[in-house]
Amino acid sequence: MKPDKVRNLTDAELSHQERDLNDQLFKLKFQLNMGQTESLKKIRGLRRDIARVKTIARERGVATSVTTGATTEKK
């Protein structure tokens, strides 16, 4: 995915795109571990696309689904 295409997305679309890419990455990693696929290039590309989306979201100040995961610490 090209950076220009990602920059044209709205904030909601950006968050949705990140969730979709993370889901695709999870499925590919699962298939890789099960021995059903050997698409390392696709995994690498998805990781780069996720990084692009997160970078542009951070530039805009948009909180995405993965980055807003609040952690609660018990003391």
C-alpha cells in the first residue's frame, strides 16, 4: 500500500485499515506455523503496511485500536 493512499484515508478508515491488516497478519502467521503457507514476502509487506498506517495515524494524532490498549496495573 502506498503512503499517498494511506494519507487520503479518514481517521475512522485509518483505524479500520489497521485492524484489517492486523487480522490478515495474524491469519498468515497462523497458517505459517501450521505449515499451510510459506508467504514470507506477504508477511513482510503486511508488517510494513501496518507500520505505515501507524506512522500516519501518529502524525495526525489519531489513537488507533492497538495503540490505545490501556493497561491496568495492580499494585
